[in-house]
Amino acid sequence: MPKKWVLIVDDDPANLLLLESVIEHPGIDVTTATDALQAFIQARDLKPILIISDINMPGYGDGTTTLKRLRQDPCIPACPIIFVTAMDLADARELLPKNDPTIGLMQKPVNIQILRDYVWKLAGVSEIPKSSL
């Protein structure tokens, strides 16, 4: 069975650690990136089933610029992207494409149960039995 990669992108190491721990599951491999350039390279190499990304990041471009670059690269299959942001959600929605149903948006701090449920469902994995923890 091919690996199911999830890419988490945020310039704040604490956010990366939190999000990684929230979606941790034996059936999912998680990788992280601290800027848009790392995210682009990893997406190209790993072909994730999902990208969770901050909108505001330094360097190669913000999350929405990275989205445009990802969608333009024929080597990277389109996958759902959930943007997480501390911005006002109305302002953040203005930055995102209006016609892409694979784009999601969540306010920081994220509702970890909703995020976990979505990621696990997308990856086709189930609840981890308590005896396995």
C-alpha cells in the first residue's frame, strides 16, 4: 500500500508540532515544512494526499502563492489544501480562489477534533484502539 503523506506548513515550530500530533496515526506519514519553498519541494517529492498550510509565511511566498505554484506544476497532483490562519476568516477568504472546492479554511487555534476527523477520513484510516496507544 502506498504511503499516505500529509504535509503541514507553518513558520511557527509550535504550530507544526501541535498539528502533527493531532493527526498522528500509524496509517499516515506526516512531514513538515517551515516555509513555502520547502513545502513546494516536499509536495513535488512526496505527492501528499493533503496539505495543511498557514497563509502568512516568510520566504518563497505566502500560502496562497504556494497554492498557485502547486496547481501549475504538472508533477504535483492536485490534493486538498486546508489553510489555517489567525487572520479574520472574511479577510482570509478574499485571498483564496473562489472556484476550488478542494480548498478549506480554518481559524487558529484549530478545532483539533474536526481537523483529525477530516484527515483520518481522507486517509481512509480509523480510530486507533486504546490498547494500541
